[in-house]
Amino acid sequence: MGQIFDAGEIFKVAIEMERNGAEFYRSAAGQVSEEEHRRLLRGLAEMEDEHEKIFNDLSRELSAESSDYFDPDGYAARYLKSIADTRIFFEREIDMSSMEAILKEAIQAEEDSIVFYVGMKEMVPDETGKEKIDAIIKEEMGHVRLLSELLTDEQG
């Protein structure tokens, strides 16, 4: 199977990506001119904050369960953190004054995160909480759906 990951490590990455997403939306809110767009972006940041809480709760549930996962040098954790910090919601040059560009960037980041989680799920043994990763994927899919609706409204 190659490298094996613990679902708890995946949740740590999920929490970090939610923080990065909230930071992205708050930064964007500070750069758009329309108050309606600022409120929307702040609301999206709050949704990311809520996802972070959900993932923290799921992570705590998982920690309460026993696991034989062993990563004494923390290689898996460091690898996953580097992905969270560089692949999802990383700094790209976009027109932060354009709500359409912001929403497209957010959709791309959410889709990237879903691909990441689906791939990582295959490297998590069943006994270390593999099924709980589905909760992350479900949350992110809901966010893509919402962002797509907002983009359609913005374009229409």
C-alpha cells in the first residue's frame, strides 16, 4: 500500500485548510468594494470557521477510539501539513476586486481539497477512521455547491 495515513492526521490537515480558507475569504472581504460582497465573503469565512469546529469535533471522536497507527518521527503529519499549506488556498494572483474571480478561485480550491481527501482516503486503513473522511468530503461538496450557486447569481 505504500505510506499509510491515520484519519486523525487527515483531520488535522482538514482543520488547517479550513483556517486557510477562512483567511482567504477575510482577505478578499477586505479588498472588494461593495458592502454586499464584503458581507458575503465574511459569511463564507464564518462557514469555514464552522467547518473547522466540525472537523475538530470529529477528530476528538476519532482520538477517543483506539488506533494502532504509528508515526514516531511525524513524517506523515509533516507531509500532510505541507500539502495543506501549499496546495489548497495557496496564494495565486487573482483579481481580488472581482467577486466572480474570487468565487472561481474558491470553487477551485474546494474542488482541489475534495480530490485531496478522496485520494488520501484510499491510504487510510479502515481501522484508523477511514469512514470519517467521508464527512469531510461531504462538507466540502456542499461548499462547492453553494459557491457555484453564488457564482451563477453573480454572473446572471
